Amino acid sequence: MSMTKPTIDFFNKDAAQKYDERNSKLARISDCLHFLTTLVLRDLPSNARVLCVGVGTGAELFSLAHTFPSWSFVALDPSIEMLNVCRERIKLAGLENRCELVHGFVQDLPRTADFDAVLSMLVAHFIKSDDRLSFFQHMSKHLRRDGILINAEIGFDLNSAEFPEMLKGWEGVQTLMGATPESLASLPSTLRDILTVIPPSETEALLRQSGIANPVRFFQALMICGWFGKKN
């Protein structure tokens, strides 16, 4: 395993170490997403090479590594603390010889790096609207021809008539994760101004512009949506 020169960090050590505990309340959602991801990718080559963008502590990596024992992985994240947690988990799982850790952003990867699949799981809603197309384009360009891009993000039309009802369900998700009354009250502004939540139709248009001809929405749990598609 190797790491590039550090770039920037979003998580301190304590937050990184508690990340999995905080998200464990949503395990039934994430387990379903990861299970369906393995089905989407099941026809990749037996020696497939996979890039996990914003890998965090590695949940999707471990799911795929367990299901496909001959695949290799590049785990990319801008947080060195999250990568440190991921690295320890990789060591405990005995996967060091199948994983490379890279500290940075997808645009930092060498142009020659190519993959059978690129995954971005619950990352894109942290990317500003003006940068979202570039984010998808950088992932797409690292796909081999007919390689598969998988993107999961928080997505919804926040201006729709349905949003107030969806918000009630999303408040339940946030409550499970330890939200306070204050953070629940500010949830709409968080979705609009801190995260960059856009309608699924806009995400699909951006994926098409990035070179994914026919993005297919294969997953939705409240506002968490997931797509897959092949590179043109």
C-alpha cells in the first residue's frame, strides 16, 4: 500500500474513528446499497481493478473485496485520518496486497490510471454545483472502455411539492444518527447550503455529459439515490 503527498483533511482523528459507529444505525440501508452494487458489477473481469473515490473507512471496498477475491483496489480520500482508519481495517482483513491507498482527490490521479469500475459512494453531494460535472468527468476518464461508474448521493428536488413530506422521513434518518433539535431545525438549509443536494434528474444529466450514456437508477432509500452506467 502507498500514499501520495497529503493534500487537505476534513476529519480529525476522533471523528474518523467514530465515523463507522455513527453510521452503524443506517447499516440496513448501506448493506442493501453494497449488496446491489456487487450485483451490478458481477460481470467485471475476474482480475478487475476498482477505484473507490472518497473511500472513507472503506465500507464498499470491503464488501467488494469479500465478494470478488481476485479484484484489486485503489482507495482514494482527501482525509488522511479517514485513510488511516481504512488502512488499519485493511490490515486486519489481510488485504494489504490488494489495496493501494491514495491521499488526495480524483483529479490528482495520474492520467494513465484506468479502472474497470469507479465508485463514488455518498460523496457527490459534498461537491459544489459548479464543480459537480468536473467531478464526474474526472471519474469517467479513468474508466476503461465499457467500464462502470457507480455514484450514490443524497439527491432530491428541494423545491418540489413532495419535499416537505420527504423531509419528515429524512429527519428520522438524522435522528437515528444523533441529530439534535437544533440540527433538525436547520436541516433544510443544511441540504441547500452546506451540502449541494440537487434533483436526481440533474445528476443523471451530468452523468450523461461526463460520458455515461445511460445512467440507471438502481437504488433509492428516501433521499439516498444510486446510479450505474457504462462509459461510452
